[in-house]
Amino acid sequence: MPTISRDEVAHLAGLARLAVTEAELDTFAGQLDDILDSVAKVNEVAAEDIPPTSHAVPLTNVFREDVVRPGLSREQALANAPATEENRFRVPRILSEEA
């Protein structure tokens, strides 16, 4: 059964540069002890024949297959453009700097 002392909590608080009061040392010591007890219980349950997992239930990919499909030709893509120039979309300049 893990037990963490007030001195260890004060040391950890110092490493984390946290200012804690004397009352908080007792509170945090109890809370950290509960956390360490919970982790110890999980370690008891973990068996070597059970592989580690990232999720409790199996996940499957819900995305479609990545299949190449024909796209628009350049002429089709530019057909409804309000303005074109040299086989490209012509858009208004948004920067006042010269290129």
C-alpha cells in the first residue's frame, strides 16, 4: 500500500514551483495516496496474457477507401470562373506590394 508523506508532497510542490499551505500538504498527501492506491490496483489486475490497449472497445476505421477518381479538366474547372488569365483563375490583388 503506497503512502506518500507530507515531506514528499512539499518536495514535489517545490519541484513544480507551487506554493502550498500546511493544510494543503495534508490534503494533497491524502489525495496523492488515493491516486497511487488506484494505480496499484490497476497493476494488480493487469495480466500478461491481456495485451495493452488504448481503448476499452475495438475501433474500426469509418472512412471510405481512398480511391483515385477522375477530376475536372482545366477547361471544365475554369468554365464558370468570372475571370481567367493564362489558364488560371484571375482574382483581385489583396496586397498592395508589387510582386
